[in-house]
Amino acid sequence: MSEDAGLDEQVESRSRPLPEEASAGDVGDRRAEAAEILRDSEERVAEAAAGVAPGDAADENRRSAETA
């Protein structure tokens, strides 16, 4: 199975509304949103595996010892 086929299968699975959503009438097409979420997740996993840690905005933007 190719990577794209696996992603397509995941997108299809995750774009299906949950039973509660379907019963509430929320059954719109979610494939684009599901694909974007999965791609973002894949990117974060790849970065984590490569040792790229997200920055801590509090540390990066600290202005004084009082906020340390």
C-alpha cells in the first residue's frame, strides 16, 4: 500500500460523521478538513522524530527576570 493510499483511507475514515453528529444533521463533506488535520499530524510526528522541538513562546519572549 502506498503512502498516499494509506492517507486516502485515513481521510475517508475520519471524514465520516460520528453517529451523534449524523443524528444531529451534521453530515457535510469533511474530506478536505480531515486531510489537512492528518497532514499536520504527520508533519508534527516527522518533526518530533527528527528531534525538532517546538519552541516555548514564554521562554522565547521573556522580557524580564520577573517573568522567569
